Amino acid sequence: EPVKDYVFSQEVTGQFMEHVDNLLKLILPAYVQEGRSYLTIAIGCTGGRHRSVAIAEALGKSIAAHGYRPRVSHRDINA
């Protein structure tokens, strides 16, 4: 939780999330219209256990808020 709070206290994080959200609003309907069953989005950081986890979780919530069913997984969280 402290890492998440730190990550989202950074101005650039809000800007990043806004840009990604706008991109997803553009491409997700097109993927559905083309009959695609999934879209893979990868978020990385140096260790893969803190910052990227916070961002991925937030993106999952954003995608769900748009009416889609995201599946969020963390490859390196227990590494």
C-alpha cells in the first residue's frame, strides 16, 4: 500500500494512466468488433513487484469500469 500511494502521488503516473485509458477506450471496442477474444497488456518496472503491480491493478480496475472483464496477473511478484 505505501508503494501504491507513492506511485500514484507522482504527477506523471496520473498522466500515464490518462493516456493509457484513452488508448484503451479507442482500441478495446475495435478488438471486440474484430472478434478478438483477448488483448495482452504488459507493464514492467525494474523489479516487477511494486510499481508495475500498482499500475497493472489500477489498469485492471479501469478496464472493468469500461465494461470488460480483465484478468490481471503478476509474473514476478513472488520472485
